[in-house]
Amino acid sequence: MQYDVIVIGSGPGGYVAAIRCAQLGLKTAVIEKYSTFGGTCLNVGCIPSKALLDTSEHYHNAAHSFATHGISLSNLKIDVKKMIERKDDVIAQNTAGITYLFKKNKIDSYEGVGSFVNKNTIKITKKDGATEELTTKNVIIATGSKPTALPFLPIDKQRIITSTEALNLSEVPKHLIVIGGGVIGLELGSVYARLGAKVSVIEYAKSIISTMDGGLGKELQRVLKKSLGMEFFLGHKVTGATAKGKKVTVTAEDSKGQAVSFEGDYCIVSVGRVAYTKDLGLENIGITPEERGNKIPVNDHLETAVEGIYAIGDVIKGAMLAHKAEDEGIYVAERIAGQKPHIDYNLIPGVVYTWPEVASVGQTEEQLKEAGKKYKSGSFSFKASGRAKASGDTDGFVKVLADAETDEVLGVHMIGPRAADMIAEAVVAMEYRASAEDIGRICHAHPTFTEALKEAALAATANRAIHA
Ligand SMILES: Cc1cc2nc3c(=O)[nH]c(=O)nc-3n(C[C@H](O)[C@H](O)[C@H](O)COP(=O)(O)OP(=O)(O)OC[C@H]3O[C@@H](n4cnc5c(N)ncnc54)[C@H](O)[C@@H]3O)c2cc1C
Ligand SMILES: NC(=O)c1ccc[n+]([C@@H]2O[C@H](COP(=O)([O-])OP(=O)(O)OC[C@H]3O[C@@H](n4cnc5c(N)ncnc54)[C@H](O)[C@@H]3O)[C@@H](O)[C@H]2O)c1
């Protein structure tokens, strides 16, 4: 079969690229090695983790917040099996949605491992070893990523686990040790802490979510300790872990170089992810992944050194986020169709789905300081928000950073209720190069959490927040 475009991998990068290619009239096929579409995000990432976060949030609220509303419950229990079944059902609904969209857009799909025979020929190796070859004018590599393992710390997938196994536990851990205080560690740590586990986070850096604006990590750590009893061991270098029966022992060096150890019943290793290029046959087309992170090198148009071969999503440089992969999928499809699309990488929002949620777009204070940029900063605390008082979600704040001379918004960083959804307003404003005053003058419905963004913008404009 001859195609205009073959997409290898059906995660958010690959499936979105394929749909956009088909919309643009290109004859398109997708090759996916697993039996369901959707990649990491739909099967073992974004969607299942959010399903468990929602269940655990309901449970935690029932256990700890309902009473303040005058709602009493007795005999509250969590049925872990049911929680996991519901999560699996949510995954199934989403992956079935991709099957439907492929059919609707007349995209051919093939199950098997895709590999390059040469730049125009892709071999599919099926589960039973049978092979088939397809020819194509263009290829989009969207093979994603896998969890990073520490070389000295073997993952047994039973007690020492990655995010994938943590989405399928059959019990609530008594003491869950999380190695890595990044997004995965904090989201999945929150799930089990809300269900009653003791959770200890061991983090190498001096703060959690250390790549985000500094104020966010500090506030998140404070709230997770206060509301969920999570413990944080920062500046700790993990040196090993062993599992024996139901017991896991993790050893580390603390910030003073002293040996310390932790005992628990499960340990999640969440120290980042590495690009996945195994079995792609890149050597057959002369592409060598970068040594650090195994990423496929691409130019500014996401094309590899081989003409007509593109790569997108987690397998290339940049943030490992589903929406970044999706935007790159659309970008490449439109380039192949001869259009001139654009992605502003400074405006890709980052979200952590803890409670409170954390969300960011644009530059952090640390980045602005390092660049020597003069900026103004305005913050507004949810303690002063009427909506937050009504729902009992008064932790957190919104911070707006604006150019000291032009007032253009340079970054927005928030931690608080529904921050994941609220950040979209900041992204839109920044896409249109709004000033802080522009946001401050826009009418925001009352009472909403979004008023906090307006107030922070007013504070940045001229220290003129109304409710602070
Ligand atoms: C627990 C967890 C939670 C996450 N939560 C979020 C979140 O809330 N928001 C967010 O933005 N991001 C989140 N992410 C990150 C997000 O999942 C990834 O950034 C995203 O899935 C990357 O998309 P992708 O298309 O590049 O690759 P992937 O989704 O990894 O898809 C790659 C696909 O390629 C297939 N493949 C690989 N090699 C071959 C081959 N040779 N032949 C055929 N098929 C192949 C794989 O089987 C896979 O299906 C999360 C990740 C994890 C692990
Ligand atoms: N909500 C979301 O958007 C979301 C959710 C989950 C995952 N993801 C994506 O998945 C990717 C992987 O997530 P992640 O949490 O594994 O990675 P991460 O990069 O977010 O965090 C890893 C953390 O581990 C720490 N670390 C590294 N080596 C260590 C060591 N030896 N000992 C102790 N700590 C160590 C790092 O300092 C870092 O804080 C991220 O790129 C993220 O963007 C996104």
C-alpha cells in the first residue's frame, strides 16, 4: 500500500497528526504496536492518573471536608478494585474514541511494531512475527517515551514500581516511598495519600516541581504536608532500593552527605522519562538519537536530517506533555500539506493535577532574573477570594509577571482551585500579547476563581488589586 504519510505511534502526537493529515486530504496510516490507540497519555498516563485523582479526591473530601458542610457519613470505605475498574472504563471510552475518529477520517491503522527499511518503506512486525511492508512519501515518528530507571535501582514492577504499575495497585499502600518530587510523583503520591497511605517524597533538588516558578513548589509542599501529611526529603540523593517480601528499603544520602534509609511497602520511581526509539530501525536511515535522553534530533520545522521524516512529541526535545505533542502533530501535518503553521513554545502551559492544582505559562521569576529582564510582579491570594471561601479552597495564589516598561504579561503562575482550567485565560491573553492592565480591565464573572487572575493582574499593573 502507498501512503502520503505514515505515522508511527498513536499517542496524542501521533493520533492528532494522523487526523489533521487526513483532514488535509493526505492518504494516511497509523502503526501502533499495542492493541489500543492513545499511547502513554490515554492508556497509562494523563487519563488514568486523572481518573484516580478524581476518585481519591471524592474519598478525601468525604473523609475530611464533608463534615464542615454539615454532611455526615459513617462507614466510609474505598473499594480499590472498583476504583481501578472505573479507571479502566475511562481508558476504554477514550481509546474507543480514537478508533472511531480513525474510521471517521478514513485513516488506515495497523497493529505491530513499525520500523524503517529505508526512508520510504516501513516494515510492520506483528505479534505473531508476520511482517508487512508499506511505502510512503512522508513519515511522522511519534513513538513517545518510557519511564527512566536509575541504573543502580532495579524496578521489579511489584514493590519497586513505575507510574504504570502505580495506576493498577490492588491495595492502598501503608507507606509509599516516592523517588522524585516531580509531576508524576506528586500526582500519584496524592492519589494514595488521599486514600490514607503515608507518603514520603525523596527529591534530589532543593524543591519539589523544581522547574516551575519557585513560589509554587514552596506553597504546594506546605499544603500537601498540611492537608495530606505528605513528608518531603529534599536535597536527598537516592543510592539504592531493595524489596524483600512486602518490604521495600530505600537508601539515600541527605543534604549533609549522611546515609539515611526509608522503609515502606511500595516505592514509585518517578525520576523522569526517556524518549523511546527501540526497534524503529533508525540506523537504516542514518538517524542517531542524542546521547542524553535518547531524543531524535529535529530542526525548527520538526524534520529530521532525512527529508520527509519528521518527529514529534516526547521523542524529541522540549516538554513531555500531551498538548505539546498534539500541537506538534498538527504543525507537521500542516507543513507536509504546504502550510506555514507556528508554535510558540514559550506559551505551552504546564499543569500539576494535585489539589490545589498548579499551573504555569510563560517565564518564571527565576528565568526573568537570570535574563536580567526588568519586571513587575503582582500576586493575589485565594484567601481573599469570595468563591474560594465559599468552597473552602483558600490555599494558594495567582502571580502575574509583567514587563516593567511595557506592562506586557511575561508569565502567569498559579496554585489554587481549578488552576488547571484557569491557566487557559492567561495563555489566551499572552497569545494576544496582552498587558497586565488588559487582563485587569476585563470583566470577570463574580464569584469565580478567575477573579484572582484579574486581581493579580491589577496588582502587577499598579499595585491596585481591589480585594487585597
Ligand atoms: C502517569 C503519567 C501522567 C501524565 N499526565 C499528563 C498530563 O496530565 N498532561 C500532559 O500533558 N501530559 C501528561 N503525561 C505525559 C504524556 O502522557 C506524554 O507527554 C504524551 O503521551 C506524549 O505523547 P506522544 O504522542 O509523544 O507519545 P506516547 O503517548 O508515548 O505514544 C507513543 C506511542 O507509540 C507507540 N510506539 C512506540 N514505538 C513504536 C513502534 N516502533 N511501532 C509502533 N508503535 C510504536 C507506543 O506504543 C505508544 O502508543 C503523563 C505521563 C504519565 C506517565
Ligand atoms: N500533569 C502533567 O502534565 C504530567 C503528569 C505526569 C507526567 N507528566 C510528564 O511526564 C514526565 C515525567 O514525569 P516525572 O515526574 O517522572 O519527571 P519530572 O521531570 O517531572 O520529575 C522528576 C523529578 O525527579 C527528581 N530526580 C531525578 N533523579 C533523582 C534521584 N536520583 N533521586 C531523587 N530525585 C531525583 C528530579 O529532580 C525531578 O524533580 C514529565 O516530563 C512530565 O512533563 C506530565
